[in-house]
Amino acid sequence: MKIGKFTLVDGQVASSGLPEPADWQAPMEYVMYLHKNINWWIGDLINMAESRFGDDVYQYMPVDSSTDHLDRCAKVAQSIPRTARNPKLSWSHHLAVVGLEHRIMTALLDKAEAEGWTSKELTDHVAKNWKKATAKKSKRSKGCTSAGCQESHSEPETGLETGTCRQHTSEADQDPCCEPMTEEQ
């Protein structure tokens, strides 16, 4: 593929002549656009094809494709609706919130954008404060581990695993993406 004075081929870029500084802008913008969107496109293509043709679609995948990578792209694209994707954040930011409830996912992506978190910072935040396996829509009861508390408090529908109930956690310790527990809960 030729872009200005540059030619993109498998695994490399070649240039014709001696490109001037201005000659670099269009190719760089194009390559960065591809980089930003490629995993979404792969995931959406796989999901669309699977919904139409089932697992037979995999026989048409390039032989040198990483199955793990294709599966990961498909899972992220399927887990995060197009309307919930934040174009200001990387695909890796979105990967960090896969498995969380939709409203929590959206709140965390918004927080990551507002606070300028890297994808690693968001991943660390999710790992520290959220347990994906419990991100169910149904409420659950959990024994409180606060000293002296013998009650089983109902956690909000957030999947937050803190080890203590909200009634025994200070406001400063609560994640701003979570709703505080109410009396009804």
C-alpha cells in the first residue's frame, strides 16, 4: 500500500526519495488510525460472521492468525456494545472492563478518560476493586468481615468485592464508581 512517499508492505515501511518532515504526517495518522481500530474491526467481523455462519467462519481465517488474539478481539467486541465504546480510550482500556456489569463498565471507562488513566492503571484499578466473576445483575448476600459485625449485608449490584460491607467502610474507601448502599438494599 502506498501512502505519499511511503510504501507499507508486510512487516516494514519503505520510502522513495528523501521524505520531508511534512511527508510523514499523513502516513503516521493513517497507521495510528488503523492501530486504534484494528482489534475492534477484527472482533466485530468475527462476531458478525459467527452470527451468520456459525463456527464455520473459522475456516476462512488466515492460517497465520493467533487464535487467542482473534478470540480476545471477538470477546471484547461482543462484551462492549458499539454505543458503550469510548473512542478516546484504547482497546486495552475496554479489555480491562470486560465482564463487568454495563453501567459499571461505562462508569469506569468515563472515569479512566476523565482522570487520564493508562490502560494499565485501569486494569490495576479493576483488579484491586472489582471481581469480574461476581458482576451479575442479581443481588447477593455476603457475610461482612468488619470487626465485630455478625450481619450478612446485601451488596449493591456492582460486583464489588471489598471484604467489608458498605455500612462499615468509610466514604474515603468507597470507589467513586460505585453506588453507596441504601437501607432498602
